[in-house]
Amino acid sequence: MLAGVIRETGFKKAEDFYIALGSGKLTAGSIVNKVLQRLKVEEVAEEEAVTPRKRPKARDALASTNYGINVIGVEDVLVRLAKCCTPVPGDPIVGYISLGRGITIHREDCPNAKALMRNPERFTAVEWEGGPTQSFRVQIALDSWDRPRLLEDVARTFAEHGANIVSYGGTVEDQMARNWYVAEVGEVKALRALLTALRNVDGVFDAYRVTPS
């Protein structure tokens, strides 16, 4: 894929291509467009040859507007949210060009994104647009006393903040409960408000966001 783009831009060696990109002779936006155009051609051909188009599942690649994400200088881009850091609207984000999968959106502080910085030419500028267009899943952990009606009070707090609980689990040891919830929230401000409210539930010591990384 990238080799074809390098040839298309007139370079015989990848090293010369990267030097030109780093010096500004080539713009990142133009390269991203060339890569994504190739991805579109391949994906359309594969869909027509193998299976009819299906509705995208959660966290599959979608048009950037479906996630409320603007890829600077590029239109009609396929993006996916990184599972390693689960960004939500309001989080500082970066975009990584994943060959064959469009652009993967990471949180700026994601350890995986930082590790990928060894290939800076694969990153492109992205930003959240004005408002979210769908809910995003986050994992929240609660540390609390194990008391009667705790789960009822916690569930009510989620509902009052418009957060839908998708799954739940937890453990209890010596009257101390550690529970986790996967919930759908709209954006980072709503998440912060929810965490504050959960910390104010009677018996709860702390409520915090959990990321796989």
C-alpha cells in the first residue's frame, strides 16, 4: 500500500520519500488522501467480490462525521476508536494512519500512541467537532463499602446522568466492594459529572475511569 504511494509520488526509495515528507516538500494531507483513496478502492472491490455491505458494528471503522471527529485537511475518511484507550469526546486525541484500516483515534496520553511516535509520518491532525453524534463506551470502577441497596443507588445515579449500563461485575472482600461498570456516555464532560456524582453516593470511596492500557 505505502510502497504504491511512494512510487506514485515519484520516489524510488522509501528513505527519500520520508526525507521529503519530513522537510515539508510533501504535505501529510496529500499523502493521507492518496493512502485513503487506495484503501477505498480496495475495500469497495472486496465488498463487491465477497459479501454485501453490512451495517457497521460498534467500534468498526465509520465515516469520521459519525464519530464527531474532524480529520484536518482530509474529507470522507474512515476512522476507528482505539480499543486500548477508548477516547470519548473532549479527550485530547491524535490520529494514526493504520494501513488497510483507515485512521485510528487514540487519546494523546495513550502509551500505545506514544510508542507509535517512532513513525511520526503516520500521524495526522484530528479534533472533535462541535457535538457528539453517538454514545461511547467507557469502563468505570467503584470502590465502596458493601451495603444494602448500594447497587440500586449506583444504578439510579447512572440513569440520572443519562448513562446506560451495558455490563457489570465486581467482587466483595471483608465488606469492601470493588465493582466495575461498562456504560455508554456522550462526552467527557458528562463522564466527569457522572464520576463526581458516583463519588457522592453513600458508602462509595472512589469512582474512576479505567482504560485497558
